[in-house]
Amino acid sequence: MATPMSFDLLVVGSGASGLAAALSAERAGARVALVAKDSVQSCNSAKAQGGIQAAFGEDDSPDIHAEDVWRSSHETADRRLVEVLTSEAPDTIHRLEELGVEFTRENGGYRLARCGGATRRRLLQVGDRTGHAITKALREALEASTAQIFPKSPLHELERSTGGWRARCGEHVFDAQTVVLAAGGRCFREARERGELSTNHPGATGEVTRIALELGAEARDLDALQYHPNGGAWPATMQGYSIPETTRAYGATLLNAEREEFTDPLGPRDAVAQAIFDEVDAGRGVETPDGRPAVYLDTTRIAERDAEISLPYMLRRYRAAGIDPLAEPILTYPVLHYQNGGLVIDEQAETTLDGLYACGEIAGGTHGRNRMMGNSLLECCVFGRRAGRAAAEKARA
Ligand SMILES: Cc1cc2nc3c(=O)[nH]c(=O)nc-3n(C[C@H](O)[C@H](O)[C@H](O)COP(=O)(O)OP(=O)(O)OC[C@H]3O[C@@H](n4cnc5c(N)ncnc54)[C@H](O)[C@@H]3O)c2cc1C
């Protein structure tokens, strides 16, 4: 067996939640190790495009944001976690700015979009590469810190030991007083097993959740998986791509084969996805050239200026594939995207097991059974920071 390396705290995962947790623990004075399954850059967080929610609008507040989350979750979210999420959102944005994230601005303020299920314009963006910008800033700050980073070191065994935990990650063995699980969801594996497409990166396979469950940690809503309403359906190179929900925020509508609108484009995610499934099941969908079901997303309704500022990456990708979304509607169909549920946590992101923390997509409760767009990156940053701080404090005690 490899000689164990000793740290105050081990973080499992290098997405936004793991990076935020490791950074806040290191800043609280802890000796931190972070392991990633593959390269440090490989994660869902870096793929996130649309944006991150925070109540900055003059007609908005953290309470209104919390009500939107509660309603979109169909009153299944954990209200204590929702309150933490929305009340710490504005401050979280300022912290990200301190790390170098430049949110898109206009008229002296943030450019805010209204996303599905929201009653206010609340979505901040960095063009349509928001997750890339956030993870880059967090990663650069962590790389400049004393934390040690171990890529290609998948956690495969975790057990209690005297004074904390022993973890086997690839060829390494770690002893740590506290552990933060930030290993994301399982939609890549789930989609593969169902023979479906997924927006997720190949590391989203869920084995860390299984390890925690085997140790006795409690979970909730694990069966509640989310379909992104707008997976790319055609051309083939865009299949599985998540067309940013901001297309609909900036005016795109959903049309059936008769080019009729059939649903509120700014409804909650599950409602919009279900409306598309129902329309296709009723025989009012269209077929892609390779025989897949689809409906039209009428992106021609988006103003050119909005598209250029908030959707440049999407435009570039479609145009490179030979389709101009501002000149013709694009074909779309829901695609497996997000694990709504996960490990039960408290407000400090501690699981039901002492000294074991969880944050980001691996944790449940914040979104209940239906997450709103833009609240996952927020959850990663808010609860990642809390997890790191609390785990560092417990390691010191
Ligand atoms: C295409 C796409 C677009 C999205 N757009 C948005 C958006 O606009 N706004 C928004 O809020 N949310 C968005 N989301 C959702 C959001 O990005 C993710 O839910 C969130 O970033 C998950 O972060 P995370 O840190 O929990 O997990 P991830 O970012 O997935 O990171 C998980 C990490 O855990 C590691 N890992 C996994 N298993 C192991 C193991 N056994 N051992 C060690 N490490 C392991 C992985 O290697 C990875 O580093 C989007 C998601 C996708 C896929």
C-alpha cells in the first residue's frame, strides 16, 4: 500500500463546488488536498453556459428569489438551504468578481436575463461561457494557494479511521480529519444505461454517492433526474449539446410541426420538457434527418444584439455546423442533464455522517425535485464555500 499522506481536509472533485470548498478551507488555514477523477478541468461546471442567479434587480430580493426556487421545486426543496442559497447569492457574485470573473454588464449594471420559472430578471452571465469563467477563476486561485491538487486520482474507497477518514484515490492514500464530497451527479452514466443522450461530461457517473450511501449517509430525491428542455437534435454534431436556456430568455419560442407555439417558453424546466415530450407523443413533432424526435426552437426571434452579447458561443457552434440560428429555427429535444437530488446536508453542508461534507450536484435538498436554471453554479459557490469553511473548522477542533 502507498504511504498515506496526511491532510486536515480532503476535497473530492474539481468542479465549481470542489474548487470553492478547497479554496475556502485553505483560506481558513487548513492543509488541503483536492483529488479529481480525470484532469482538473474535466467537470460539468466548466460546461455551464447560461448563467448564475442572484437578486440584483431593483424589483428583486433574496426573498423573491427564494419563493421562485420554492415554487419551481413544487414545494419540495429544503427551505433552510434555499434561504442560505438566495441570501448569500449577491455576496457570492462579488467574491467571484474579486477572483477575476467579469460578468456581462450594460447601462452601468449587470445584464440580467429572466430564466425559466423566475418572476424577475436575475440571471447574470459571462457571455454564454459562465461556467468556464467561474471555474477558471476558482482554479487559478487554488493553484496559487498551498492546496495540493491530484488529478487522475479517482476516489474508490473511503472509510473511517482514528481521528477522521482514510481515502484511497487512484494510487494515493490520504488520511484526513474531514472530507468534502464534491463529485457531481450521475447523468452521463444514467443516459448511457438508458441509451439516451446527455449534456454531461464522462466523469458524471455517481460512484462517490454510492460510496457515501454504503457508509450510511442519507440521501433524498435520488430518483428525480432533470431533462434539459433544449438538447440539440440536429445537426448530428450538436446532439447532446445543451442549447442555453437564455435563448428562450431572449425571445426564442417552441413550435410544433405546424409552427404553432405550444408552451410557455419561460415555464419551469420540468414543465417545458414535459410539454415537448407530450407534443411529440401526440404526433405534432418533427423528425430529424436521422429519425430522431424533435420540435422547433424558433431562435429567429432573438434580437441580433442579444445573441451577439449573450449567446456568442452557441451562434459560433451552430454556424460552424452550417446552420444560422438567427435565420432559421433549430431542432431541439429534451436531454438528460442534472441530478436534482443527492446526499442530505445541513446549512453547513455536512451530511448525516460526522465530518463528511457534500456540496454541489452530489448534494440534495436545495432544489427539491426540480432545479431552476442558474441555481446550480450558485449552489456550488455558496455551499462549496460553506463546506470548506466548516470542514476546516471541524478539522481544527
Ligand atoms: C452543459 C451544461 C450546461 C449547464 N449550464 C448551467 C448554467 O448555465 N447554470 C447553472 O447554474 N448550472 C448549469 N449546469 C449545471 C451545473 O454546471 C452543474 O450541475 C454544476 O456545475 C455541478 O458542479 P459540481 O462541482 O457539483 O460537479 P462537476 O462540475 O460535475 O464536478 C465533479 C467533479 O468530481 C470529479 N469526480 C467524479 N467522480 C470522482 C471520483 N470518483 N473521484 C474523484 N473525483 C471525482 C469529476 O472529475 C469532477 O472534477 C450545466 C450543466 C451542464 C452539463
